[in-house]
Amino acid sequence: MSDDHTAEKTVNSWFRSYLARPHPMLGRLGAVCPYVRPALDGDQIRLWTLDLPKPIFASWLEDRVREAIRLFPALFWQPELSLPALVLAFPDMGEQDWPLIDQVHSIVKSEAVSLGLMIGQFHGSCTEPSARNQDFHVNVSPVPLFAIRRMSVHDILFLHSRPDWFAVYRDRFGDHYRGERTQTGILAELYSAAEERFFGTPLCPA
């Protein structure tokens, strides 16, 4: 229990000192993750620390993450919860097993996206780049973890490169690029390029 408590303190401190604050390498203004501060203030983040089997296999990790994705809608069913997130942390995972986090993320991301969810992977040597600065490895964390949240309009930054991901995003947020709600800037540029590439006609000419 004390180890879990220490891990929770470490992760919560990282939320506040890193994710909820600006970073000079980010490539844009604002917090590293703009959702974290309001989610923390609204008590909308659930943090689960999981004990690992020895040895650990990717299949075990994948099962835990798939279960979390499946449970997410039931955990955060209240309509007033606008920024809920579920974090799965693995505080006793050794550095040699960190690549499993990336491996499992690549397997389950499409499943999460198909359900209107986003999943991010984080660990001490994660090379996932910032959307606006490819030289900044934005997902480095003190504890290996996955973070699951609802998809938002800004996720075109992460969903414009594949037709299946973009199709889900388009179904949910396409109206944000039409009429009075039209997005501008990089979001509109990415949406327009993906619309043309995958569906033939750009809705928002750059």
C-alpha cells in the first residue's frame, strides 16, 4: 500500500508540475496538456496503480488496457463530467520492460479511437514527439503509465494521418469545420488536408 501511495504522489506531482504547465520546447503556448488542470480541479482523473506479474508479457498488459477502455464509459457516465481521464500506472515496471508500453499502445490505439477515446503512453524513455515540435519527447514520465480520455476537437493533431482514425474524428467533429463553428489555423489545415486525402474534397481550403 505504501508503494502505491508513493506512486500516486509521484504521478499527481507530475500532473501538476509538468502536464499542467507550459514548456519551452512544446512549440505552442499553454500547458503541455491543456485538459489536465481543469480535470484535476474538477476531480475528474482516476488513477489506478497495478501490480505486475513476473515475468510480464505484452498480452497481460494489453488485456489490462483493453479492460480499462471497455470500462471507461461506465466509470464516467455522468454528463457533467467534461474532461474525465483514467490513468493506469505501473510503478514497479523496470526500464527493460518500458518498450512494452509503446508496443501495447500501438496495438490498442485504433480500438480506443473507434470508441471515441484517446489513449497516450508514457514512460521514462518514451520518444513520442510533440505535435508541434518533433524534437521534443513530450511523453516522458517518472512512472510508466497509460492515460485514457474522451476524444476532443483538438485531437485532429493526432488523428489526421490514417483514414480509419480520421473517419471517426470526422463523424464526431466534422461540424466544427463548417459554418459558424469553423476552426482555423493548424487544426483546419490538418482537417482539410486529411479530408482531401481520404475523402476527395477539402472542406477548409488552407
